[in-house]
Amino acid sequence: MIRTILEVHALQTVPPSCLNRDDTGTPKTAVYGGVRRARVSSQAWKRATRQGFHNLLDPSELGVRTRRVAELLAERIRKLDGSIEQADAWTLAADTIQAATGSKIEVPKRREQSSRSDAGVSAAAPESKYLMFLSAHQLDGLAEIAVKAHGSGGKDYFKDKAVKDQAKRIANTRHSVDIALFGRMIADGADINVDAAAQVAHAISVHRVDNESDYYTAVDDYKEREDDDLGAGMIGTVEFNSATLYRYAAVDVDLLRRNLGAGLRDDEPVTEPIRRAVEAFIQCFLTSLPTGKINTFGNHTLPDAVVVKLRDSRPVNLVAAFEEPCLANPETGGHMRQAAEALVSYLTDIETSYGIGEGDPAWVLRVGRNTEALTSLGSSLPMPDLIAAVGAEVVRRQDQA
């Protein structure tokens, strides 16, 4: 079966920073090729990518992932029917979500006692036991069912199997772009889980990295006398590293199409939401940054080297190009030149050895003289042109599918 697989490969240099830290505050690392590497988890970069969608896509094309889903749905319920009291809206929302997903929505025990009103009724909203991911369209549809339930017997309304089936259909259709790309797991409702169309690898440095520690002090700006305190008002340490990262992601465009279904708007071709999703993913994945310690280090960089490919078989992660860690070149400086050369060399070798890649289109974005090796893969395009070209080719292939 011929498939459409989108791959994004990027090399990005990050100065002293702590993009993604563990429970001790230390920048995350991993051993690869026998040496310690800087690492940024896939979850951190997926979160940053999803946040970027809000600057590119209409809110109706996005979802919300939260434990406070009952509050979110209750707001929509009360917009449809302002006569419903807040507490009733919370109850309706909880019953509706339970019917749609099988998940029990209730007031957390930690808040139940402390939030009781004088009448003995809980003044706190019920919550899900785990993060729940629902699209704007799904929330709107569930709100409409909840309002019908309010006028038709409340909780008893959801005992009807046809109503339950309708609620499940609403929760399992018209998925948002972020749900279609990154998937959704509902522990109590496996039949409405969504397989992720996008896979994002942990970013790792192409070279060996040692974490460093920054000792800092803060001075008290307000002192009555100069000899009040001869020391600092505050002292501390923060760990950091700097690295040239290899970043990789792949999108199964065919699965993305199935996840999106007929589309999010009734007046457009089926391929249009696929194009928007692919273009938004490329731009947000490449331009986003996890925000860990961003105010401390100001490490706002963009990739210097980008290769985007469309494959018709399976995705290929090129991280093995850096299994032998890059070494800083004292003549040219840094790791970027060697990393770009290693990426191109390995890409060529793996495709030749396995007989893949022939005829697969590729697009390149490169910045600076240290990325000249990428010219063998094609002419460098500015980001807007690259994204438009990939989007157009994806639509062409999907139209033929």
C-alpha cells in the first residue's frame, strides 16, 4: 500500500539554556553512542507545538485538554440556556461527559469537604480523574445534548441507549487538528481513543554535553543603611547546558485524514483541513520552543538546517547519523557544519542501501555557510515557500488517493 508520510528533520543550536528539566531541576539528558547528550523530551516540544497552533488556526479547529472539562462544558451549556443555574450546569456536564466517554466526573475529595456551602451542597465543580482532550466542535455538540437532557428528565435522559450512542458519536467525530495529530487516550472509553498521526522524537544533541551550574546572586534594592547587609539578598544555582540538537518528527498523512474525517467545515474540500493541519504542524514544530527557564536564558533560536521529505512507505529517523558524536572543529568552529554533513551523508547512504527515497520529494531550508552540505538535496527555500510547497504536494497526493 502506497502511503504518504511526512518527515521533518532539523538541526538547531541552543545557547546556555534549560529547555526541559527533570524533577531535580537538572536539564534532561540521555546516553547515546556511548556519551551523554542533551535531551528535550517529545512531550515538551509537542506541547510547544500545540501552543503555536493558537496563532495560526481558528479556535473552532482546536481542542482543550483539561481535567476541568465539566466547567468548560458547563460554560457552553449556560450560553445555550442562561436559565440553568451553575450547579445544575456542572451536574449536566458531568452526566453528559460520562455518557459520551464512560469517565466518571466528580468533585475531587481534596476539595469536597472544604467547598461545602451552608446548605451542605458542594460549591466546587466536578473534575475528571485525568486530562481529557475534546475539540471545540465536540464540546458544542455535547452542550446541545446537555440542554436537551435538562428539559427531558436530567440524568434519566442518558439511560436511553440511543442518547448514549449519540453522545459517543459526537465525542468521536469532527476531531480538532491537535487531537488528529497528537491523539487522545480515554482510559474509560477505549472505543473513542484516537491514534496519533504525528510522532515526535526526543531531541538530542549531536555531540557530547556536560551540564554546568550557574551560581547567581540577587541584591536587595531597599536598605536603610549601607551596612544593613553586606551580603546578597538571595543566592542560588541553576543548571544549564548548550547544544546543537537533532530534531525529528513524522506525520502519517493518511491517518491524519482519517482522524479529521469529512473536515471541520461543511463548505470546503476534504483535503483543505489536511493542508492546514500539515502546514501548521511544520511551522509550529520548527519555530516553537519549550519555555523552560526561557526568561532566565533568553535562548530564542531557530533551526539552521531543515529537511522536509514526503515518503510513500515508512518514516525514517536519521538520528544514527550522530551515533558517533560530532566534534567541534577548531578551524570552522562549532558543531553545525559537521552535523549538516553527517545528516546529508547518512540520508544518502540509508536511502541507497535500502532502495528507498527515489522520487520522493524533499525540501530544504538552510541558514549560514555551515549548512552548505544541504545544497546537494535541493535549493534552499524560505519558510513560507517551503510550507506552501509541502502543503500543495500533500493535497495533490490526497486528491489522487
